[in-house]
Amino acid sequence: MIVSPNSKLSWQYHHRRAEIWRVFKGKIGISRSFDNIEKPVKILNEKDQIKLKKGERHRLIGLDDFAVVSEIWQHTDPNYPSDENDIVRISDDYGR
């Protein structure tokens, strides 16, 4: 994913997947929580990696410059893999 400066991706979670994020370029903000309340932003730098659990709310936040983040899906049900319909958006600046 390429995250633009000063942008916020959806505050969201998933029922059928966990995720691993790794910062490849730049630095990025992240908020994460197990309830619908956003927690304070943590800064991730190049080469930092985090694991998000199934159901964990999360959001990437662009800082002063563009950032490149890889997103690896970990399907939690092999008989019903996650897809784009598995995104539960709590808040979204883009109206999705």
C-alpha cells in the first residue's frame, strides 16, 4: 500500500483474517484497539513490522511524506478465506 501524507485509511477490522504489516519506505502512524475506540497513534519506521489479530481494529495514518507498507493476509478459516467483503469499516474518510 502507498499511504499519502496526512491521510487516514479506514478504521476497520476483519472477521476472517489476521494481518502482518511491514514498512518498506518512510514512516507511518498506526492506531489499533480491540474495541471501537481509537488509541493514540504509534509511529512505525522503515523495516518495522506488526501483527494484527483477527477482530483487532486498525488504521494507518499518513505522516509528513509518502510511505510504502506491505500487507500480508493470514486467513483464519481455510474453508472460507477472507476477501474484500470481510472489511468492517467503523469510520472512513472516503465514504466507503
